[in-house]
Amino acid sequence: MDNAKIIEALKKTPIFAKTTDESLSTLLKVAIQKTVKAGTKIVERGQSGLGFYLILDGTAEVVAGGKKLAELGKGSFFGEMSVIDGAPRTADVVATTETTCLVISQWAMRGSITTHPEIALSMLEEMVRRLRATDEARTTKS
């Protein structure tokens, strides 16, 4: 996928929606694309979290404790918590089709946050949104 299409995909994610094209172009210089086959673990629970992933094409699911927690598709992202603190992954993410991801390393993301703090604010907003949704789901199950 060319950079213009990747920037367009990034701008559709809550984390990068408020980030300039110039900032995203800089970020792309240190990002890589990774393609995996269906059935491949993209990240594994318990491993060090050293990257942020944005699905450019394909589908995957988030699995923990044998339970499917979420389905991910084009434009979905994961790894935002681990890329901040480097803590181990909290779940497996498994490709359900051939999947291509944009991968941004922890050091590249930290550098981008330092020079473009709007990324950090957007990241925090999305993390809070996800936490609230998880809390709401738990509350309604009780």
C-alpha cells in the first residue's frame, strides 16, 4: 500500500485523526508493513509489547483465556497500551485471513509523541473510550 493510502487509513483511526499529514509522513519513515497468513499469531499474550499495529488489510481476532474478545478489520489497531509502557501483551491477536499491518515500534511511537503531543492526547482518549466500554460491558453482565 502506498504512503498516501496509509496516511488516509491512519487519519481514520481515533489515535491519528488530529495529526497532520506531515507528522504522519514522518512516522511512516520509521514504520514497517508486515503481512501474515491466516492462523498466525500477530502478537502473543505475555510477550513484551514493542509495537503498535494498524490493520491495513485483512481480519484478526483478539483472544484471551480461550475467549474471543474482539474482531478486528481494516483500520483497527492494537498494541497502544504496550507501546506506551512496554508491558507484556494482555491478549493474543490472531489473523483470521491474510493480514497486512503497519507496525510502529515503541521507540518510534515515543519519538512521535514527543514531537507531536496531539498523538498522545488522541491515544489517551481512545484508551479511555475502550476502558469505559469494557466497564459498561461488565456492569451489564452483572
